Amino acid sequence: MSQKIRIAVVDDHPLYREGVMRSLREVEGLEVVGEGASGADAVRLVAETAPDILLMDISMPGGGLDVIPAVFAARSKQKIVLLTVSESGDDVTRAMRSGASGYVLKGIGAKELADVLTSVATGERYVTPTLSARLLTRRDAEPDRPSAAGLMDQLTPREREVVCLVASGLSNKRIAIRLDLHEKTVKHHMTRVLAKLNVTNRTEAAVLVHRAGCDLAVEGS
């Protein structure tokens, strides 16, 4: 991505917010375009600065989760990443179902956070892996929940091939090279895979694939 990724940071703890902004400013390709401390600030920043990503806390005046609809009302295609201490499965589920692109725990390192923001800017969705695995475990316990193998059976052979390579750790670019496809085609396949598997991101898809015992032999072919 040639242009800088523009980020607005909203957190009601000034010291933490300043630390996050300082870390992001040190990363080449990222630009902090605004800061705030409340849900109202988040809506204002989106309207005034049109950031590529709104990075905000959950626990702040106005509520990070509560303000998501207002953010989308101000800018319908806004990408939102929640940076929080909350490990509540209900909060994760609500955030992703509300349209957030990412859910990250505050223990994350600066470099990893920058990597998450870069991937979100390109259209990926991200949930801290430990939370993704926990959500899948909880879903598996629901009555009448389709098994991992049953969900995998819904995929076409090509979709299954792509998601198995994702589960083996390959990026979309590497998968495209391996399967002689355009990278956009791989992204299209993954969008359909996530919908069919009823998961929100690549990490959840990978966990489900491994549970289903997907044959990863294609990765080494």
C-alpha cells in the first residue's frame, strides 16, 4: 500500500492513548490523524478526518460498542478496530456482528498491532487468536451446532483447497502463487469460505479446519 494508513485513536486514558499514538507514529506507512476520549469524539473524528481505521476502546464514555452504529451512520464504510482489555465472548461477538473489522486485546505489542492494522486496511478481519479459539469452543457446545466436518463439507473443492492453505499459514499472495490464481480471486474464495463456515476471520477458519482434520497435503505439492 503506497499511501499511508490513516488512523484515529480513541481511548479515555490519556497516558495509554498517547503511548499507542507514539508507537504508531514510529511505524513507516502509518499516520495518526486524530485522537479522542469518548464515543462522541469517535463519531466526530470519523466525520472530520475520514480515517482509514478507527482504533478505539470499549470502556469509555459513550461506550465503544454502543457507538458503532453512529460511526457507520457518519461513514458507512469505516473500518473499526476495538483495542480493549475485555475478553468477554459476548463483547467479541457483538463487536464483529456490529461490523467491526478487528478485536484486539491491549496486551498486544506495538509491531503486532501495526501488522493487524495493516491487514485490516487491506480488507482482512482480525480477532485475537485466543479469543477466536474460545468462541469456537463455545459455539461447538451449542445444541444442534453443525460439526466442523459438516461445515467443511459445504465448501467447493477449490474453497476447501484455499482454506486448507490458509490453515497451513500461507498468505493470500502465497496461495495465489501456489494455485496459479489472482490474489483477488483468493480473497473472493475466502470471503465465501468465511460465510459458509460462519466464522469472522482467518484465525477462526484455521482453527475449524484443523478440527475437521482437513488434508493439508496440497500445501507441500
